Amino acid sequence: MKNLFAQEREWVKYWRERKKHDIHPLPRWRKRALSLPREQPIWALLFGRTTRIRSLQEQCPLFKLPVEIRVIIWEEVLGGHEIVIENWPIDPALQKRPENWWAVPRTCRRLYIETINMLYSNTHIHVVCDDRGHNTLTKFRKSVLPHRWDQIHSLSIEYRLTPIYKWKRKGCVSHKYWDGDMMGDDQWPGFCKTLQTLPNLRTWRLKVYDSRHWLNEERLMMLRGIRASGTLALCTSFLNEEEREIFETGDLRHISLTLHARIRRVGID
């Protein structure tokens, strides 16, 4: 009995910690992190007499280079990286040391203006969706500005279709049972519509873990609205040797699964 209550307390603690580190949407109003200094006191702002100093950093040798050369430098520094977005609380001790290439756009306002677009257009974004499907992708979309979302060029998603388990208590005894339904009827269409809102998407890769063959032809047809060309891989388990070999070689055209014929028929493969 004590072990049972201890497990429930651990679950409550876990979900509270996960909610604290959740992906939050953009606030309605926020202070700019790179605010420029004012010439006059802040009270003068009420009378409209405040002007701002805009420094172009002309004394910096880097900004004396032509714009074309600076763009090449920014692409070498910021391009080709991968950002993994996973709505999951992880112990800081288990995380690897963050890379310092994020510090470049945060150096000054001029660097931020010249490089912020490359963080979305030249970076591969990898999103790991949880048991509820599209929640992580939707939250990520709400956490960035609309024009930044439109600049995403490369995207890969892990979509884990795992059974939904619920707790049932009877007296002092509680047990976990399978609810039977993979997810709500509106979640997969909402996930596909979110992918369709990326106007500049060039490449995408969707990897679905579907152990109970929930994806049928009707649900696969919803992916046809994505403008960019991409690849879809279906996995029946996390440790299938054949699928692991296919993913390591990157050849997704010859994956042999029960839904492979349907994938080809709807024009995804």
C-alpha cells in the first residue's frame, strides 16, 4: 500500500515538473531583450521627447566587410545545425553542454538582425511528438513569431502512436488499463494541417511508431496537402532490426511494412 501511494506521489511530482518546463506560447506583450539605450530619463517617454541611440557598430572591423562576405560567414557559423524540440523534462545533469553558436545573434542588435533569419531557414528542426501526437509541434508553432515559422525549410518529426493508459481506482487498489483508442479524432488532422501551414518548407521527414497499425489509407491521405516533398517511415516497434538498418542507411523507399502499398498508392513514397 505504501509503495502504491509513493508511486502516485512520484507521478504527481513528475507531471508538475513537466508542466513547469512546458513550451509556452508567445506573450501578448514582452520587453525587447535588445532594447537600445535612451538619451533622456524614462519619465520623458510619457511626453514623447525620448529618442533612441542607434549604433551601427561602424568601428567593428567585422561590419566593415561587404554584406556578401558577412552572409557567407553567418552561414558557416549558423548553418547546418540541428535543433531538437521535445516537450519532456530532462535532468540538467543528463543534458550535454550547450553549444555556443547561439551566442552569435545575441551579441548585438545588428548581428541579431542579420542572422536571426538563418536560425530558421538554415537550421534543421527535429520535433519529437509525445503520446498525444501533435501537441509538441503545435506548441512550438505558438512559441515563435508567424514570420519566423514561415522561414522553416527543413523539418523532421518523430510521431509516437502509443496506446493511452488510464488509472482506475477501486477502494484502496488502483491499476492501469488500456483505453483502446490511440488518440482523438481531431488530433491527426490537426497535425497534418499544422504541417501544411509551412509555406517555405523544402524537405520533411516523418517517422511514425505505429505498433497497432492505427494509420490507414484515409489518415495517410491527409499528408498529401503538404507542399514540399518528403519521406514517411512507419515503425512497428522501436527495436526492429530491419527498420533500424533502413533508417541508418537512409533508404526509406524499400521499407517492407503492411501499409507500404497504401503509402505508394496515395503518392507519399
